Amino acid sequence: MSEPTNDGDGQSAPAHPAQILVGGVPYLRDAKGSLVPVEAIKPADLLMDETVRGILDQAKQVSAQIAEFKGETFDRVSELQAMFAQHYGATVGGKKGNVTLVSFDGCQKVQVQVADLLEFGPELQSAKGLIDECLTEWAVGSAVELRALVNRVFQVDKEGHINRAELFMLLRVEIQDERWVRAMDAIRDSMRIIGSRTYVRFYDRAAPADPWKAVTIDMASA
């Protein structure tokens, strides 16, 4: 059980939140799992520990607030959609559940967007083989930019994900070579929807003629 410790001038200092009392002596557990007397720990290490714990405590509070706000936002949008459906017999929203709500003055906007989560099957490797075959045969000079795009598409990140934005750019390249057409078909066939994720974004502007400015709140992981 943690208890206040004496700071040397007769005043009781707040006990460390992670301290362990052994025979009345406060200890902290280090990264190796060993118990170290608090009085034997360097002041700089104690200060760093206090700073990190303080920041993390605040971060957890903010994360909880964002998670609560995220849930409330979706609830309010859903309630509005339900009200419109009941009152007018029509829902507010579009394809896949996407919905945009705008204030009466046209200066504030809330967007709810549903994005498909994709994974790619083995057809993608077949597509890569056909693309490489095309690029090898075509004139070197004329294929430099296309080869750079292909390399960006198939350069996986640390999690093994390909660059999806570049992939969709590649699908828009129109080439009549039969192997290229088959490669693009293979890419499309490789796409599998494994779920969806809902995002909410906020925008405002000073006047209806002004461009929208995003009110940034990262709620993706909340």
C-alpha cells in the first residue's frame, strides 16, 4: 500500500503512485522487474518518471473524452437521420451511409463517411508479373515514369500494405496491350472488402463563399 513519504523537512511528500512499501521503505520497480529503493534513484530519473506519468494520465483523459465525443456525435447524427425518416419518410444520407450535414448559414459542416476496408488476394502477384513483363519489353525511355509508379504501388510498408492511392492511379492508366488489360483485371479481382470503417470530419468557414477549413480531431483510434 502506498503511503506519503517524508521529504526531509518534516513535510509529507505525496507517495509515488507506483511505489511498493517493503518494511516501511518505498521502492519502485525498474524495467527489469527489480525493486529499487526510491532514495537510491537519481533525481533526474524520478523527474522523468513524474513527467511521463503526468503526460500519460492527461493523454488517457483526453482519449476517453474523444471516444465519448465520437460516440455522442454518431448518436446525434443517427437520431437526426431517424427523425427525418420518421417525419418525411426519407433518410438524410447517401450511398454506404455517407452523410453531410450543413448549418443554416452554410458555414459549418459535419461529414460522416464510411470507407471500405480492403485486402488483396494472390491475383495481385499475377498482375505484378504481367506488368513487369510489359515494362521489360517496352522502350526504356517511354516507360520510366510508369515504372516509377509501379514501384511505388508494390513497395510494401512495414505492415505489408501496398500503396493503395498509387494503386488506384495505376488502374486509371489506359494501355491497350492485352497483357496490361489482364493485369488490371487481376488487380480488380484481387480486391476483397473485409469490412468498413466510419469516419467523422468537421469543417467551418467565415462566410459561405470561403473555402472550408478542417477542424482537426483524430478519432480514428479512440
